[in-house]
Amino acid sequence: MAKTISPLIRRGARSGEVADVQARLRALGARIEGELGVYGSETEKAVRAFQQERGILVDGVVGPYTWRELVAA
């Protein structure tokens, strides 16, 4: 079973959850520069691109729906 995340992960967040999101995006081919576990502009850009590719709301925020899509990918 996939782990759950906090309700929303967005720009400015610093956590292991952010590092997990970054790792999943990198595994899908995203290039994310910057500090591991810090949700900066590069991570937000990668999240937005992922959301657009999946046809879901493009807001740059990792909420429950975006997280489920990341896990499924």
C-alpha cells in the first residue's frame, strides 16, 4: 500500500515528503535542480508539467489527487 502524504505540499515546503515527490518526478524524467527535500521553483515547475501531462488541475500543488497520480505513474 502506498503511503499517504500531508494534505498539501506546495512551494516553500521542506520535508521528506517533498524529497519523495522529487524522487518520483525524477523517475519519470523530470529535471529538478536545487536542494533535496525543498519545494522550490524547479519542483513546482515539474509538478505543473506532470499535472498537465496527466490532464489534472494544474496548480503546482501536490494534494491527494496529484499524489495518487504520482504513485500510479
